[in-house]
Amino acid sequence: MMAVKKPPITTREYWAPGHAACAGCGPAIVMKLATKAFSEAMEEKYGDPNAFAIVHATGCMEVVSAVFPYTAWKAPWIHVAFENAAAAASGVEAAWKKLGRKGKILAIGGDGGTADIGLQALSGMLERRHNVVYLMYDNEAYMNTGIQRSSSTPYGAWTTTSPPGKYSIGEDKPKKWVALIAAAHQVPYVATASIGDPYDFYRKMKKAASVDGPAFVQVLAPCVPGWRIPSEKTVEIAKLAIETGLWPLFEIENGDFHNIKFQRFPKDGKFKKPIEDYLRLQGRFKHLFKKPEAIQELKNQIKELWRILGKEVELP
Amino acid sequence: MPMRKVMKGNEAAAWAAKLAKPKVIAAFPITPSTLVPEKISEFVADGELDAEFIKVESEHSAISACVGASAAGVRAFTATASQGLALMHEILFIAAGMRLPIVMAIGNRSLSAPINIWNDWQDTISERDTGWMQFYAENNQEALDLILIAFKVAEDERVLLPAMVGFDAFILTHTVEPVEIPDQEVVDEFLGEYVPKHAYLDPARPITQGSLGFPAHYMEARYKVWEAMENAREVIKEVFDEFEKKFGRRYHMIEEYKTEDAEIILLTMGSLAGTLKDFVDKKREEGVKIGAAKMTVYRPFPIEEIKALAKKAKVLAILEKNVSFGIGGAVFADASRALVNEKEKPILLDFILGLGGRDVTFEQLEEVVEISKKALEGEKVEEINWIGLRKEIL
């Protein structure tokens, strides 16, 4: 008899086919993996793989998954508004506590719903130590409304509200890193991830779901129309973000910035692939290749981010 | 045995919340309502109320947490006023649209600018289209009773809409009055446990709440809210009856005072009703045929009761602490809707007064009566009248 190996990722599905996301959608991969990871964590912790509920901010993944009378969700799921997923999740968690229900609440928002309009509610939820995992799928702009810049849009990127022009290089502010803001709340667990490393993301979601108290995961999830990329390149680009040093993978526990754990970090601090490899595949950065000083500025910002994280790096 | 205690309106609201046993309360401090969450947190701290009290970072999150809790299937309560209620505005529509029977206590207060912490009804009146039922209390006892009534009506399966109970800032929120606190067992019997069939977040039976409604479905969802609000008319009356049987106090959609032979009827809401009763007594002694009426339920608007009231009067004077710029007082506009197709109707006059905590005095009420008398005698008067304005500083 053949021994059947347990698959590295559970075969249980909570994100059903038939949702209306674009072909090659990065956030759709996030939904699938995140719920699977949650399920495994709940099974290990409570013996019930279904012991979770999802509270979703308004945004692409909400819109494509819950068009009445259909749903893509095989888990209890609620959407309330754009800016309040963390607050609504606080209420769900409190209710579950009083109902004596075991499990954890998964709040999901995009970068607009998290870094901008939902930041206050997020801070409140983290500070109050609700037993909620907040998952920020970061596609680096307001994609649902048609690609407007958010505070999580990276330097140099084209969006419809940060167009390059005679007096503009595109987005002119550095990316705001919500994971660092979340970590400053000294919550049990904060991590960054990318769908370019699904196993790393899966492990981190499991960890986030397993800890007692709030956790925050910021996952890079490329957007096909928003980033001007071919639909088959989503994962490749998300992988390049890690390999070029542009997207640090890290974990911060209890706000301990002195003991950040890094993943996929080169031992010598030298990233092998240039960020140009990442930028070149994306239409949103096309104009930068006419402005090498802007690419240099982006590299400087990334190096500075690594320095703040405690790492000196070299970017080719 | 029911216990009598002297307490502020805010304490009465907190007591009502305690008696209703919500499982989740989320609130944020705001004058004049702050004492409600303070008192509730004491109840929770002392183990007298077994609830999760979420100390949120804004009113927006207060109502959002209540939506989350209610959608998860438990009774939820909050309290706010003024700017806090305005900040909740967006989510109020959602709570109603998702059919979540949340109850909220409001210390009725003005809206900025200028910033002003005192009483009028602009906060709740401005939320009249959100799909929340609205009750207005004349005194602290009513504040307590109406919160219990609001839960009962809101959770009725024919309704399933949220409700707000307003009581005037400072005049009631900070003024002590004797209040009868009903027995817990009787309240338990009256309200029962909240076990929703439509809203829960249970892994054993996963459902999706808060879907996107395309043009093919949106309008029907809104119509169902309309229908629920219409159903609430009868349910409220049933609950008023049941409340009287259980607790001995009688409530009406519109409560009348000396209206039988009145030529002029003064209609108002909230604590001003108490002032009007005294004023009517005084005018009656002077031989003026005048009566008063108090609207306890503003949403659903008591259309039939307004029609019945209007039949008794030659002048229906509406005294209200709010203004809808460009038209007049909201109650005046609503009462006009109730009477528009009546063959015979009284002269309707609007009196906007008491904004931002301006005291409503007998002198002002005399002015109301003078204008109403002129109208009665066929003289042309303004339909919208601002009463008690300090003309010297305009």
C-alpha cells in the first residue's frame, strides 16, 4: 500500500470557483491561501478547521466574491463598509466571546482600506487586543475604483492620480509600510509576505491565526490591470519583488524591532537581481526607464527601509 | 418589586441597557452622552452586566462594532449624540439595510458649526432617512422604558430594524428625576433572548452578509426596509400594549393633552412636551382653547395619528428643535405629508425654537400662540417662524 503524504497545503477550499476576479489576480490567490492556512491553524488549535469568520472591507475581493445572490465564500463572511473591517471584526470577536464560540476572526482589506481610510479602525482593533488577524492584501493602489494612488503606492509608480508628466515622475512619495505601524502596537505577531513565496505566506498566515490576540499580515499581491502586467506574470513578479530586495520578508513579534526575523534574506546582504528586473515587467514603471535618477531614488528608499529594519544591503 | 431611584437621563439609559442584557456594547465618549458608557462600564466592572464592552476609538467604530456583533447574532447597544451620530451616518444605513436590530441611546444635541454641546434634535432628525426607528423621550422614565420598547420592536421578525431613542441633552441627560427600574425577571419575560434567524456568523452554517446588490436586486432590498418600517407601526402599538400590561405605563405614537375642544394644538417631541402641558394649563385658565400633543415615535412617522390629531384642531402649531435648511422644520414637512390629501385640514404652522440649548420660555410660547391666533382669525402669517431669536445681534 502506498503511503499517502499529507499535502503541504490543505485541500479544503473556502474560496470557491466562480468569483469574478480577473485572470491572474494576485489578491484572489491571497484569498485562497489565507483561508486554507486559517483552516489548518484552527484545526490544530481547536480541532475544528472551520472555526473562523471573515470580515471584509469594501474592495476588489469583496466585490468579486459576493454579488447577490451568489457567494464565493464557504465560511461565515460579512462585509460592512470600506474603512471599518477592523472595527466590525472587533464586534464579531466580542460576540463570539460571549457566545462561547472558539475560533478566530479574519479581517481582510486592501491597501486603500488599510493604509488609508481604515488605519484608525485598524489601530483601535490592534490596541484593544482583539483576537483578530488583519490581512492586508497590498496591490499598491485603489484598484477597485480604477487604479488611484494610495499611501501604499510605491515611489515612481504610475496610477491614474499619480500620472507621470512633464512635472511628474509618477508617485512622488515613498511607500508607507503599514506592517511597521502595526508592529509599533506591540501586538503578538506582524509579518510581511508575498504570493511570490506561497509557502512562506502560508506559514505566516498559520502563525498569525495561531497566536492568541491580534496579528497583522501584509502580503504583496500584484494586480494585473493596475500594474499593467500580463496575467501569467503575477507570481513571477511577486517573486522578483523578494529577490530584488524591494519587498522585505520579515516577522516582528510583540513589537520587538531589535529581533526582527527575516526570510529569504541573502547572507551577505547583497541582492543578486537588480530591481530593474522587477520594474521592467510592469507597465506602471515603464516611464522610469527614461529617468534613471528616479530608479536610483527608489533604490535609496529601499536601502533606507532595510537600514531601519537593521540591515545594510547592496542593491545591484 | 420595581425599585425607584433618583437618576439622570443618562443613568436611566444605562439601566435600560443593563436590563436588556446586550452581549456587546461599543461606545465612545461624547457630551452629553458620556455618562451612559461610563455607567455601563461600572455595571460590567462590578459583574452586574455580563457583556463585552468595547472601548472603541471613534463613533464610526462604535456602530461598526455593533454591526459586527449584531451580524454575529447577539444583542448590541451603543450610545452617542451630535457629531458622534453624524460620524456614524454611513454605517446607520448599513445597519438598517442589513436588518440588524441594534439599539442606540442619543442625548439629543445640536450639530456644529458653531460647536455647541446643548440640546436640540438636529442630530437624530438628520438621520431620519437611514432606516432607523426613532423614539423621543419626555423624561428619564421614558428614556428607560423606550429603550426596552425599542429592543422589543427592533427584534420583532416583522421589523428587524435598528432603533434610536432620543432624550434631550442636559434637560434630561444631566437632570435627576425619580425613575422606576423594572424587575429584571419581568424585563427578561418582556424581551426574551435574542436568537436571530437571519443574521449570524456561525461556522456550522456559513452565510454571506453584506453582499453587493446589483440594479436587479438593490431596489427590492430597499423596499424590504420600507415594508419593515411600515410593519413597525402595528408592532410598536402591540409592544406599547404589552409594555403597559407588564409595567403599567402607557405609551402612544402621539400622546394628546387637553385636545378635545382645542382650536390650537401645539405638537412637539421630547422634554418640551412637559413644558407645553404646563403652558396649556396656564392658557386654559385664561380661557384659551388650546391643547398639546407629544410625538413619541418619529420614525415610522405616525401618519394616521397626525390625521386624527389634525381633525381636532383649527391650527396645528409644530414646535421643533431642528431645521432643514431651505424648507423648514422636519416635523412640519412630515406632518404636511400626512395631511396633504386630507379634504379638511387645519392651518399648519412651524415654529423653530430652542436650537443649541436656547431655553424655551413661556414668553416664546406666548408668541407661538399669538401667531397661531392671528392665523385662526384669518390673518396672513409666516408658515415658518423662528421663535426666540435675538434680533439685536443678527
